[in-house]
Amino acid sequence: MSTKSTETTRIVAIGGGHGLGRVLSSLADYGSQVTGIVTTTDNGGSTGRIRACQGGIAWGDMRNCINQLITEPSIGSMIFEYRFRGNGELNGHNLGNLMLTALDNLSIRPLDAINLIRDMLQVKPYIIPMSEHPSDLAAITYDGKIINGETSVDELAEIPKRLYLEPAVPATKEAVNAIIDADIILLGPGSFLTSIMPVLLLRDIEQALKVSTAKIAFITNIDKEKGPAGEMSLKTMLYWCERAMAGRVIDTIITDEHQPQLAPRYQQMVLDLASNNHEWRHDRDKLKHAIDRLIASC
């Protein structure tokens, strides 16, 4: 692939939390060519406590992505990453979450708040919340029960019948435009039901992915997930994604283990992706190499 085309390749990564942050940090050299579309439905930890008393979208996954993209440590980055300890009400709260909540309370648009922090911390890739309207992940079980909240979905004893957002909200228009303009779209790695799927449940995102001309790749987890997603086969996960994309077929699977049951429907890129220090975590350099190969194959 020519240097010129590499320098103009637009990459969109979809997900949340640690998995998306890992992918974005592996692509930091691509700078503003990269956009992360981040799930905003988390209701656990510091984020969940803030949402319970203040409302608003979940900031935690976006904060996590920004943290992993900070290349030059500074007083600003230390402040943004600071987590309170002690016995008081602030115990466990992350200052970055509180800063973003404060900006939201000042009636600053969520995306503008994120961009303000990005500029302050010199983070080049774009970070876009999937929606700027509060919503929660919900599930319907096979026996008809309604389960509300990401943490409750993760605690299910079996795979749910389906997921939905409550209430249904519009996607951020910049996220939709990034998908339409993308050359490469990456799904995962990360928590399948609570990080990857919430973004795909947005109607505007579904329609943008349906008509996208980008190459779409699914990056598998290295270790088996806990909770109901751990009981899902890769084939089932791909089916759920494609159903949520109105039938748009995933082009490539980036995985550390060949999946014969998926041939010949899917192109497979089988590579060693694990970190040498933590076998359950993707290595940034190995991820970048895999995505560079994907770009070269376009």
C-alpha cells in the first residue's frame, strides 16, 4: 500500500473500556485519522455512582480511552487520572469522571467537554460518545424477564434473548459521519454484550454500518469472558453483530487462533496478539501490526 494511502486511511474503532482503549493506544501514531466511538451505558463503579445522583451519560469508558492515549505524562494527566481514596463519599471516585460531569452540569455539550480534555492532554485520536443522551442497557431473557443496567446484564446466568437501550436515543451525529467516512471499522476486543453491542443498538449507527463501504473487522478476545458473553461462541457473536448492522457482513476476523467453523465465510487473520506480561491482554505493538496488515489488504 502506498505511503499516501496509509496516511489518509480513516479508522473507526467501536467499543468501550479497556478493550477499546487498548486498540486506540495501539493506533496512536495514526493520530487524527483514528476515531473511537465509545459506549455510554455503564452503570457500575464511580461512573454508576455519579449517574445515580447526577444523571447524564456514562463518562468512565471515554475517560479510560483518553488515559490510554496519553503519551506525555503531565500534571494535567495526573489530575485527570487521579482516584480518591479514604473513608468518605469521594472514595473510589475518579477525578476525570467528576471533571467531565462538572462540564456537563455547566451545559457544555458532552463532545465539546471531551474535546476540551483531549486538547488539554494533547490526545490526537478523536473520542466520540455513542450518544449524548442518557440511556441504559437492558436485556430480555428467554423466560420474558426484563433486566436493566450493564452490571445486571453481566451478572445474568445465561445468554439473554436480546438487548436494547432504554430509552432509545439518537447517536451522536459525529459518530455517524465517522462511520460513513471510514475506510476501516474495528469491533472489539472487549466485553461483548456491554461494550461492543450497546453502540450497535443505536438505530443511526445500524443504518450507517449497513451502507458503509469500509472493511469491517472483528477483533476477538484472547481470554474467555466471565458472565453470559463467555458462553457465546464466536459464530454467535458475529451473528449478533451482523443482525445489529441490518445484515451487513463482517469482512475479517482478527484472532489468535484459527476458527475452522467460520471458513470460508470470513477472512481470518491469525496472529499472536497476546502481551508477553499478561497473556489475557492484547499487546499494543502486535495489535498495530495486525491493523497495519488489514489496512494494506484494502
